[in-house]
Amino acid sequence: MAELSFKSVGEAPSVSQNAQNRVEPNPIGLVTPMRLSKTQKDIFEMHYDVQDQIDDNLRNLILTNHGERLGIQDFGSNIGPLLFDFSGGVFEQEVMKRIKIAASKFLPFIELETFEISYDNRDTKKGFATVGMIVGYGVPSIGVTGKKTQVVVTVGG
């Protein structure tokens, strides 16, 4: 049996060396709408922050209509069908209700807080109108409050 010396093993890195060799964070999810990455690190732009990913997920949930998500037919707030039937305050209440139902099912960790809606009818001659929505929310489990996401939908065509 050969006798070995501990002198040839080397030394473990010190704490200060570990701090210098920080590991980059792992990506959490894709940025939508998808676009090619500007770096060689990833093919597509990615989210590295949980709050950014949650905001992206909520915006996508609001914009998705039933039947648009492959394999999850009831995914989304399904506000698209409402966009052709504006009825004053009834419209806003129904949109809020649908967003709340979808969020409670698919993003139950989000707490919806506020809702603002605006209409822009400048292109009605061309048959288009724009509906803007700002949804305020919080994520109590990670200590986030007062976040807002904006969604813009064009109606008509």
C-alpha cells in the first residue's frame, strides 16, 4: 500500500474566494412576448426575478381567452368575448369577476387589490377601440404589495 502526503491535496477556497466566485442566478421563466436574447447565455430573454415573472404570468392570464392554451382549455380570464359588448359599469364588473376567478384558480398566491380601466375610441372610424386596464396586486408570501400590471387590448377589426 502506498503512503500519500496531504501536501499534494491543495487547499479549500477561503470564504473571500467563494464571494469572488459568485454563481449567477438561474433563469425562472421566459419573458413574454418572446424575443431572442441579446446575450450568448440564453436563446430567449429570461426572467431572473420572481416579481418580474409573477407580473408576466398575471398579464398573460388576463390576456388569455379560454381555449387558447393548449392542454388547459379553461386557462385565462376569458375577457375577449366581453370586448364586443360594452355596457357601462356592467362591463367593468364582469371583467373584474373573470380576472378574480382566473387568478384564484391559476395564481392563488396573488392577492388582487385595485382595478382601473380606460377607453380610447380615437380609431373608431377604422373600427378599432383600445381598452386599457391596470390591475393592482400583492404577493403576501414574498412580502410584495402595491404592484401593478398594465394590459392593453384592441377591440374591433
